[in-house]
Amino acid sequence: MALKALDYDTLNENVKKCQYAVRGELYLRASELQKEGKKIIFTNVGNPHALGQKPLTFPRQVVALCQAPFLLDDPNVGMLFPADAIARAKHYLSLTSGGLGAYSDSRGLPGVRKEVAEFIQRRDGYPSDPELIFLTDGASKGVMQILNCVIRGDGDGILVPVPQYPLYSATISLLGGTLVPYYLDESENWGLDVNNLRQSVAQARSQGITVRAMVIINPGNPTGQCLSEANLREILKYCYNEKLVLLGDEVYQQNIYQDERPFISSKKVLMDMGSPFSNGVQLVSFHTVSKGYWGECGQRGGYFEMTNLPPRVVEEIYKVASIALSPNVSAQIFMGLMVSPPKPGDISYDQFARESKGILESLRRRARIMTDGFNSCKNVVCNFTEGAMYSFPQIRLPPGAIQAAKQAGKVPDVFYCLKLLEATGISTVPGSGFGQKEGVFHLRTTILPAEEEMPEIMDSFKKFNDEFMSQYDNNVGYSRM
Amino acid sequence: MRRFLINQAKGLVDHSRRQHHHKSPSFLSPQPRPLASSPPALSRFFSSTSEMSASDSTSSLPVTLDSINPKVLKCEYAVRGEIVNIAQKLQEDLKTNKDAYPFDEIIYCNIGNPQSLGQLPIKFFREVLALCDHASLLDESETHGLFSTDSIDRAWRILDHIPGRATGAYSHSQGIKGLRDVIAAGIEARDGFPADPNDIFLTDGASPAVHMMMQLLLSSEKDGILCPIPQYPLYSASIALHGGSLVPYYLDEATGWGLEISDLKKQLEEARSKGISVRALVVINPGNPTGQVLAEENQRDIVNFCKQEGLVLLADEVYQENVYVPDKKFHSFKKVARSLGYGEKDISLVSFQSVSKGYYGECGKRGGYMEVTGFTSDVREQIYKMASVNLCSNISGQILASLVMSPPKPGDDSYDSYMAERDGILSSMAKRAKTLEDALNSLEGVTCNRAEGAMYLFPRINLPQKAIEAAEAEKTAPDAFYCKRLLNATGVVVVPGSGFGQVPGTWHFRCTILPQEDKIPAIVNRLTDFHKSFMDEFRN
């Protein structure tokens, strides 16, 4: 009898343990319904172009020319492409050793990394070393690489905010590490209290866990909060004292919808603090072309910058990067363009500025529309989306609903979200996918649907929610599927 | 600083000790590498002495060499290792010190990266990619003057598969459905057996797909993967990174790098007797670095072997379009399995393909896929789940993978020019393979199997004892010693055979066939001159 090669039982346990709700049960159900002809509004993932946001024109022109360099030799190319796009394409091609089709340096094209370093320097006011910047196929790959370096086994703990973007929990599971949660405070607009950190770390240590790193997502996902400078200082001091490497997920740094707390990078705050912190805290900062006002998710472009990692460790990270040969070159060019966009005076500047401003201002308005919309619903409370791309309303499910969910064999927020999906076509991600306090339920949606469709979407949600609440408020112990 | 130097010296001593007592590379040796020493072969430290500061020896920082994941320390990847680092420094120096060297440029023959050495991309593919990247071109009348009709047509068809024509959106985690349909049709046209688009996972190059499978299959060091020796070191590296064991099976150099089932069986049984659960068999066909194309009968034996022993067959077929000899043909393992009558329930098979090789050579685009057949749905769900954590692979690479699997057909506008480009590249590769193979075989003490396929030559050098001793005195592996001398004399960068694995006591290096034709004579001359003077110096 033939031996079974690979069955479920013999799969790596770490793979089985890992969960990634963003494309989990709700998304799969939504896809099924879509195939059956139902209109679905996918708000499960931060994917702006899928919801109608247009790509910025200038980068697409530049990369199209890089894809097809023979166009540059055509005398008529100026009829289709502005002169600055043509010049920029030539510039980026000159940074490659064979165009888009050649593997670059495993850390990314040196010329692009230099541009990233210059951007960081302009942003923060401190020098940045291109040798400590690695480009990656999306920021997620960078996160995985760094966590792979840090996690030795299940004795190693990584502090992760709750709620969190489940890339962190999934990766920690896959790598066989331990997630050490620290709770963000919903009543303080998802603020970070260092006391919560201390508690979590103490508890982990009492269980024999070595806490190695701390993740912050700033602006937050799914919660959207922007950390204050004071908060960042506290966190950095804490990492210094507790010997934790700080992983700063800053992919939403261009998505800020209030003016009280503009984005400040962890690196800037660290450098501002001076010695012993500025040379004593290890920090890895992540950024991407997928978010901001670019929204170029499909390109898979990202980078990480390392601060205070020993050269030998940087070498090992380089070694692992070299196994994958190189990040995709098109996305590296998108990254170069993102960190050095058209300037006033450039031919394409006006259009670029108009497109960018349009997107950011609309996002700001949509953040407000959505927050207000949720807050007008029965049993729904929603913190304002200060940044990022999501709304994370708390849904106060009545006992009857929780009972019905239990009978249906579903986690309560999954139950609610499935009902929402079936009734309205709105595909969200249940809060349990991100982590939340016991007995408190949320869902995550994006603020990305087109502005003109927002009022209808919020109306549709409100109608469903208020009916749901009426139904289950009066039906304690009575379940309906 | 002092502690660093001690560690460095310790590393060198440990490394040379390994060379003396374990002639095989660490991925073949039974013990994991001790944490404190780092192999000098991989230390890029030499370039950054000035950055060396107290922080390297400060143990108060959480992340130091002593405290990172030991699997990271253990894994190796020679293709971009020490030799390349030296070459890059030479290249820098050449800019200002041209006269100091007997050559005027560095020629990188270490890596299968055709377009970095002057190979041009296929024009039709790039036209389509450009139109998809900047779809508003399709609305401009001027576009028809700059792009071929069929590229415009194809771009429309592709964009129709993408909701909203949004190439900047994350796609389905397995890749855009319409593109998978095209790829499945291409597989069917190639093999004569149907392919299911739901079995296809588009990835950022074939390498991430290999990693996914290793992650799935390996739970601990007790899980083993049979790998050919010599092998492309992605396999040894990913097995190390995922904490498994590499179970080597030796290809037979004397018979053109043939694969003997009896040797496979022997290695399998030996591993099992040591308590290793062997999960899969990796076969690279055409081979890397060895270039052999398996005979169909051999492939049938392999398929039967996997079925009997309950092994997943991991078929690395990225060089499927690189076959240079008339007496051999590429047959996919899927075709072979189906021809034997094995279906979904009979054999677990994962086939890997890439846009990086063939005649298209689009390495920097990072496009590829794995076709996964013969797994139960609960396992398939886990594969999907893993793919979803990274959301999706880059869209441009996905589009390119679909183009590679369905290129222009007779009657298409671009067909003639496409075929001319394709045939030109492939015939040139065959020619360069032969020229370099002949040149290597003419060298004293060097034998080189022919490159039936892929992009490499893997000659064996019979190093004189004096050379081996000189290498040991320099605390370098003999093949690395030869390759470094070769680099310094000719500017040609190759990879020592120990990076791929070889029978202990034999020495090889891997050289690509990719420099442009006009550079080949000079390379041959310099190589010949160098080898002669090397042998003059070290001959017994």
C-alpha cells in the first residue's frame, strides 16, 4: 500500500497554527457570494486601487518607459510621455545593470537606496546610511525577515499591540515564537500605556519567556491612532531599559487625518533623545509603496532601515536576503519615485500635486464620514480614524446575538460580520482577527470605498445594524440562522 | 575590538578545521555550526572595519550575532558569497586604478542573470507589460504608432481579467484568476494533459514557492528532504532556514550527472535508519549547476520511486526552455506522471517554473509559479493560507508568467520577430555552451560534462597537491582558492563547487554561459592563460 506523502496530520504544526483573518473566512465567503452574482464591497484589506483609487500618473509613465526602453529611442515618444518622465526613466535605467529584467543587488539598487536615505534625512533631519536600508518585495517580506532573525524558538517573545495587523501574529506562529500581547486602550483613543507594556512583559517573563522585541504600528492598524512624541519617547526608553529591539511599522506615515499629532518617525525621536538611547536602542523601521496616497499594493515594494544593529548581524540579514536573489526591480523604481517625487517647477508637478492632494483630502473626509456614520448606529461606538486606512468600530452585541453565534458555532463578531455580508454585500474583517479584549467585539473596515458611494454604504450598514440590534435585543436565548 | 578579532580568528580556525576534517560543505555535515564562529567565507566584514565599534562586542543589546536565530547563521548561499564580494571591490577599484589589473572589466559568471550581461528582453513581452503598467496609453491614438497590434490586443485581454484594470491592487492570493487560466492552458498545450488553474500559485519568482513548500514539509530536524548533490543552494539554504535535514543523493559525474535510483534508495534507507522522516525528493531538470536533461525513462523511475516511498516530488523545472542538444528533450514530471497513469490521488507533485530563465531571462521581474497536484483539500487550504499572509505576488510578474506560458502564435503580428529573438537567444546559448565546454576540456587536468540544458558549466579541476596545500595555508577551500586566483588574474567571477556540494576530494566551479558572444573569445583566452600559469606554479 502506497505511503501517504503529505497529509494534514504531518504538516508543520506552525503552519496549522498560523491565522490570517484578512483573507480568511469572511473574505472566502464574500468571494463565493461574488461568484454567485452578489455585489460585494470589499473593505477587508487596505487595497485602494481595487476600490477605484487611480494610480498616480507620473510613476506609471516612468515605469512603463522602463519596461519598454526601446520606446525611448522612438522619435514620437514625446507625444505620449512628458519630458520629465522620460528623463526619470533614463535615470532609473542607468541605476540598474541591465534594466528591469536583471537581478539587482540583493539589498536593492544602490542608487535607489541612496534616494531612500536622502528622503529619510530630509524627513527626520538626521543622516541615514544607504547600506543599512534594504528594499524588499513589500514591507511584509521585510517584517518576516527581521522576525526570522530575532526568533530562535518558542522561548522568544515578541510584544505586539492588541489589536494588531495579523501579519505579526501569523509570522510569529510560523516562526515558532511566542506573541506577547500588550493592550491598547480603546477609551483613550487606542492610546499606548507603558504600564500595560510593563504588565505584559512581567507576565511573559514569569512564564519563562525572553521578550526580545516590541512591535509598534504607527499610525496604527486596525486602530488608526497616531502616537505622540511623548509616547514614542516613553516607548524608546522602555526598549532601552528592557533591552528590546523596536520594530517600527510606519507604512501609514503619509495617512494622517488630524493635525494634533503629525507623524514623527521612531528614528527621529530616538536621535533627538541623544546618547545613551540614540546609540543604544536597536530599531528597524518599515515603509512601503502600498499605502499613503500611492496605494500601489500590487507592485510589492517596501524597505526597512536598521539602526544600531551590529555589522555582523546586518551581514547575516544580507546573506538571507541574497538567497531570494533580489527584490523586483519595478517596485524599487516605484520606491525611488515615492521618496523623490516631482518637485515644483517640474513639468509633471502640478498634475502630481493635484492627484496626491485629491486623494489625501478625500481620505481625510472619508475617515470622518465613516467614524460619524458608525457612531450614529445603535450599539456601535467608533474612535476617530486619526491615520492609516481603517475604521475599527466596537459593536456592542446583545446577549441574544452572542447566544445565537454560539449556537451557530461562530465567534460572535464573525457571526455579525457574516450577517452583515449576506445582508449588504459589505465584506469586513471581524475584530477577533486582530485581537481584542475578552468579550469586546469589533470589526475592521477600510475607509477606501469611493467618496460618492460612502453615504449609501453607511446607510446600508446602519439599516442592517439597527435591525440586527432590534432582533437580538428582544430575543434572549432565541437563535435564528 | 579585541573580542571581535578573537572571534574572527576563531572563525577562521574553525573553518579550516572543517576543511581538514569535513571536506563537504556545512549543509552536508551532521553538526550544526557553533554560534560563536562565523564562516569567513561569508563574512562581508572585511569591507566595513571602520563601522566596527563597541556595539559588536556589547552583549547588552538584544540582537547580536550570538543571539540571532541559529538557523540564519547555519544557512549558506555561495552564489552571492565571498567571491562576489571580492569581485565588487575589484570592480570599484578598477574605476580609478585601471592599470593595476591585467583586465579592464569584471565579468560576472557567478549567477544566471542574462540581462545583466547584455541579453535583451523579448520585445513583445515588454510591450504588453508597459501597456498594462500605464493602461491609459490604450486610450491614446498615438499608441498604435509605437506598439505592435497584438501587444495592444493582449494588454486589453489581460486588463479585462483585472477588476477596474487596477494593476496596482492586491490580487487573489494565488494570482489573478484569468492569468492562471492562461497558464493552465499553456501547461496543457505543453504536456497534453489538463491543468487546473486552482492548482497554480503565482509567486515572486520560483524561490518563494520553494520556501513555502519547505515550510509546510519541515517541522524539525527529523524531517528530511532528498536533494541532488551538486544542487542549487536555494535548497540547502531553505532546508536550513526551516530547520529540516538535507538528505543528499549524489549525481554521477562519470555518466553525465546521471541519477541512479539505487543511490536514491540507499540514501533514503540510510536516512530512515537514523530516524529521519524523509518527506520529499527534489529534482532539478534541466539541472543546476550540472546542466543535464533527464532521460524520460529516468523520469519514470523517479516518479515510481516517489509513489512507492510516499515522497512528495518537488520538480524544479525553471530551465525547461533551455535545452541545447538534439538528443534530449524536456518532459515535465507532470506529463511523465500522467503518462504512467498516475492521477491526483496517486502522487503528490509540485512543479516550479520561473520567468527568470529560458530565453526570456527576466530575473528582475520576480515572476514564477508552482503547480500543486495530488494534495488533499485540507492541505491545499494551508498552502493557500500561507500564500495569503503575503497577500499576493507582484502583478507585473504575474502578467509576465502568463505571457511566458502563452507567447505569440503563428499568424500573430509579432510572431516572426518574437521567434527570431527567441531562436537567436537559444542558438547563441547553445553555441556559447559548446565553446566554453570545449575550452574547459582543453585545459590540463580539467574535465567538463556538456551542458545539455540550463545556463551553466560545472567543470571538474584535478588540483595538484601543491595547490591544495597552498589553499590550506591560506585557510581557504581548494576550489575557492582556484576561483579567487582566477578572479584576480582574469576578472571572471565563478562560484566554487563547494557552494553546490560535490563528492569529497573533488573540486569544481560553476560558470555561466551567459556573457555575450563577442566576449567569449577573450574569456577563453584569459582562462586558458591563467590555467596554464596556475598549473605551472603548482604542478607536482
